[in-house]
Amino acid sequence: GELYNNQGWQRRLSSLQTIDKGFLRILKSVNQANTTIVFTSDNGFLFGQFGMFMDKRQPYEVTIRVPMFVSGPLFPKGTSVGGIVLNIDIAPTVVDVAKQLTEDKTPDEEGGIHGYELAFDGQSLVPGSTQQSRSSFVIEYNGEGNDQDKDDCSRKDMRCWYKDNTVWATPPYFDIPKGEKFCFCEDSRNNTFICERRISAQLTLEDDFSDFLHCHFPSGFSEFYDLHQDPFQEKNGWGDLPEEVRFELMGRLEWGVRCEVHKR
């Protein structure tokens, strides 16, 4: 397990070097004076945290936080956005860049792309654009699973299958005897959750509810982490919260489903 995890980490770093080289070729092939580039990722990854490795289907900091860099003529070098930035901000940012840099701003007959009359849940990151500060956002995931049993490993409502070392052309290999296999489970239907991640603009150690993660699963299970006191999310504090606080947090999730958690 440890050897497999360490070798997997090293090989991912090697693959990233290939990405770096390819990205450099892209930069050399475009006119950077009139090109805007957004560099980000879809999710983080687990390499042993919480007893899990080589996966991403959990709502913890290591999997939900991703890098995002933007460069272009509208983005001064060395500046940063201090608030919460989400992937839903990419589309309005791209449209705003097109709006400001294109010469043809005449609306089409339907007020569409040429007129940039488009509605987004996110907001433009272009400096000088109208931006509302965020203090919370919603994280959602629907667990995957089979509709019926397939074999002793691949069971209903689970995403599992047999694995052996024939799946790898090169190391790292699984630490199992040659010719043997094992049941590998990647996901399950009950790994479905909705969470609120709150990061207040002004964090204080006295305020337990300015920096937290609260998640609820359809089984009735809930998680709560005060990231002031527990930055590595090691202790689920849901059971320690007063009943009225738990009621308020569940109500905030209901507002979050309707994209109205900012009103709470």
C-alpha cells in the first residue's frame, strides 16, 4: 500500500512535467498580447489522507481545493483575488474578456453572444467588473453504483470490480501474489452528499462558524468540521453541536440547494 502510493505519487509528478512542457509549447505558439489563458483543475486528489488513496470523491479540503491562474491583457501581473473563486466563474470571465476585447459589440437579433446578454450563476473575475463577495458555497456529489448485482464483487448500489496486476504495464504494482486478484471498490450510491463550505471574509478564532464544512448524506449521516480548530478535518464535530445550531445548518443546506444560501 505505502509503496504503491509513493510510486503513484512520483509517477503523477512525472506526468505533470510532461504537462508543463506541453503548456510551454502552447505559450510559445500564441500571441500573449491578445490571448487569455485560464489554468485550473477539476478536483484535488487523495494520496493517503483519511486512509484513502488514488481517489477524489470526498468533500474534504484536499479534494475540493484546486489551483486557478489567469493571464491575459486584462489581468495585471502579480494580482490575486482575495475572496472565494469557483469554477462557475470561468464562463462569465471568458465572456467578459470577449466583450471587452472584441471590436464587434453589436447585439444579434436575439440579444445573444454578440450582445453578451447571458445569465450566469458565477461572476467575472476580470479586474474592475462587478463582483459580490461570497462567504459560502455548496458542494454536491451523487455517488455511483450498479443497478444490480453482477458478481461477488460488483454488487448492487456499489461501484466495484476485480483488479490484478495485469492492469499495469509498468510499476507501481499492487502488493498481491502473482496471479491473484482482489475486489476494488471506488464508490457507492450512499456516498451522495450536499455540503456547505463557509469561509467568512473576516475570520476570527472566537467565531466557530466563520470557517467550517457541513455535509449531509441521504442515510442521515452528517459531518461538521470547524477548520479554525481542526484544519485537517480529523474530528467530526456534528454530535457536539447544540440542537438549534444543527437545525440552522440543515436549513442553510436547503437554501443552498436553491442557490440562495447567500440570503441566510
